[in-house]
Amino acid sequence: MSGPARVLLVGPPGAGKGTQAFQLAERLGVPHVASGNLLREAMERGTPLGAEVRSYMERGDLVPDEVVVALMADTLTAPDCVGFVLDGFPRTAAQAAALDEMLAAAGRPLDVVVLMEVEEDELIRRITGRRICPECQRSYHMTYNPPADDESCDEDGVHLVTRPDDTLDKLRHRLDIYNREAAELSGYYEQRGFLAHVDGLGSVEDVAERIGKAIEAAA
Ligand code: ADP
Ligand code: AMP
């Protein structure tokens, strides 16, 4: 791999993509780009995009492809995004094709796609205990991955919150959507020969090590 790394993490909600992407981006010295974080920030700031996506996100539905593709094209072709760790986008094969196109046009093709595999019972345990920092969006778990101080973010000390779409019924809906799209999405990358399957069970450190090895193997 020459130049800044371009890594994509895919997997079901709760697989640990955000947790791993945050650390990996720091280690590789590239931005962490998460579509869900960008969309939540747009809602928080009250932008027209935020207003447009709010009802989809509150229901746990996917935001329409063209909306998220336009947002990600702006972000991923910016001068500070020559390398990146991307998570949450693409979620459909149509988004994957759009991503390929925008990255090819920018001369920034992906180096590797890592599929994080975690079984459903564990996803439910992870999501129902998740808290996020509303400021920097860092993700914690009250049992598995707690902040140093009970209720606030290690980065900026802001009080942690539960995402409104992290309820059990919304999670089940999000998992149904994931399961509907996953085969086509992973098939898209499998066909192109750069999908690395990584076991997402175990400690955050163990999973990070597996992802590190998958990236090295792809280099
Ligand atoms: P995703 O971005 O894939 O939806 P997150 O990174 O937000 O997932 O992780 C989901 C939840 O699981 C969070 O509460 C996080 O702290 C926790 N978590 C992440 N990695 C692990 C792990 N290896 N073991 C246990 N819990 C984890
Ligand atoms: P996440 O933070 O990745 O769990 O995403 C939270 C929510 O943002 C999802 O349930 C969708 O409503 C929306 N979202 C994030 N990324 C995408 C995407 N690539 N395509 C469509 N909707 C998305």
C-alpha cells in the first residue's frame, strides 16, 4: 500500500465498525469518515440535509441512496480525504458502485474492504448497551467498553447519551434491512477480490489486531 491508506469497514449495526474505525484512523493518521455520524451532525446543526434525513433515521430506515451518495462524494473527494477509514457507507450495492465511481474519479481507490462478522445475539447486547458522545460521536458500551468516568466521554468530557434508534424494536428493523442488503453488498466486493472477513467477536484489542492483519495482507 503506497500513500495514505483507504480502508472500508462493513458489517451489521453493532459489529464494532465505529469503535474500530475511530482507533484505526488515529493509528493510520487519516480521517475517520462515518456516514451515520455525518448525518447525525447534520440533524444536530439543523441543516436542510438534517431535516431531510431525520424521519428515515428516526425510523431506522436507510436514507435514500442519492442523498447519502451526494454527501459522501463531497466528503471523500475533499483535499483532506486522500486517505480515510470509512464506515457506514456503502450499505447497498448501488452505493458501492457509486463509491467506486467517485473514488476512481478522484484517483483514490479503496485498498481493502473488511467485513466484520458478529452474530445477532451479540449485536443486540452491544447495541442495547451502547452510549455515544453527542459531541464527537465516539461510541462506548456501559459493560464491554465503558468510559473511564461513568457517564462522560474520555475525549471531551461531554455527557454520554443513548441513540434514539438503539431501542430493541428499531434495532430489529435495522438488522432486517442489513440482512436484506448484505449478501449483494459483500458479493459486490467479493467479486472484485478485495473483501477480508474478520471475526468481530472478542475484545476490542483482539478485533483491532485481526483487522490490522487483514490490512497488512491486502497491502
Ligand atoms: P457499529 O459502528 O458497527 O454500529 P459500534 O462501534 O458503535 O458499532 O459498537 C457497538 C457497541 O458495541 C458499542 O456499545 C461498542 O462500545 C461495543 N463494542 C465495540 N466493539 C466491541 C467488542 N469487540 N466487544 C464488545 N463490545 C464492543
Ligand atoms: P449508523 O450510525 O451507521 O448506525 O447509521 C445510522 C442511520 O443513518 C441509519 O440507520 C440510516 O438511517 C442512516 N445511514 C447511515 N449511513 C447510511 C447509508 N450509507 N445509507 C443510507 N442510510 C444511512
